[in-house]
Amino acid sequence: MNVELVPLEVLRPHEQILPKKVDQLEKMTHRWNAYTKPLLIDRATGTILDGHHRYNVAQRLELLCVPCVLIDYLEDSLIELDVWPNCGRDKVTKNEVIQAALSGNLFTPKTSRHRLSDHLPPIAVPLSRLRKPAI
């Protein structure tokens, strides 16, 4: 999996976040002084599939880009989509995920679960690099 730096402004969340989790992750990000896991992004729409809390940390830190793994979400049959237990839904489709991102009508936190997220490569991209443009 290739990790690319992607400008924050092209990314679109599809889920809401848990503010306390963003607070905790921001503290850890400062401690590491780096991003240690990439976001998982749909290449065609910029939809964040995994990494909403990391995205919100980047916004707080006023980063210009974040490390991402870009995939062809709707085309790739290897991307398994499920729902988290107790999220209030029995299922969710890839099209619903994309529509939530494009419409801004976000799912509640921890609704969708993308199985590929469990296999994202470990990284160490310094915050100093992420404060510069992606290109």
C-alpha cells in the first residue's frame, strides 16, 4: 500500500467524531510529533473511510496535508464494509458512505467499519512535514 500526502481541503468526512477521542489523539500526536497511521481515503471523492479523528487532529493543528492510503472504494471488492456493534444500524452500503460524505449528512460516530483499516501500514511522518503543502 502506497502512502501519499493529501491536502486537507480535499478530504470529506462521512461520520461524526467523538471529541474526547480527538483530545486524546491530539495529545498522542504531540507526544509522537508525527502521524503514525495513514487515513484511508476514496480516491474518486476524497471520502474519509477511516481516520476521522486523525483528520480532526490535523484541523486542530492547522496541518496542510495528512498521510493517506488512496483506494478505489466502489470498485475494490477487497474493501469489506461492516457496521460497528451498537451503532444503531444493521448494515451500511458503500454508496451510503459516499453519499453521507458528499451531502454532509454524516453518520453517527463509529457507524461504518472498513476491514482494510486493520492492515494500514505503520508510518512516522513528522508534523513539521505535514505543515507544508502536499506537493
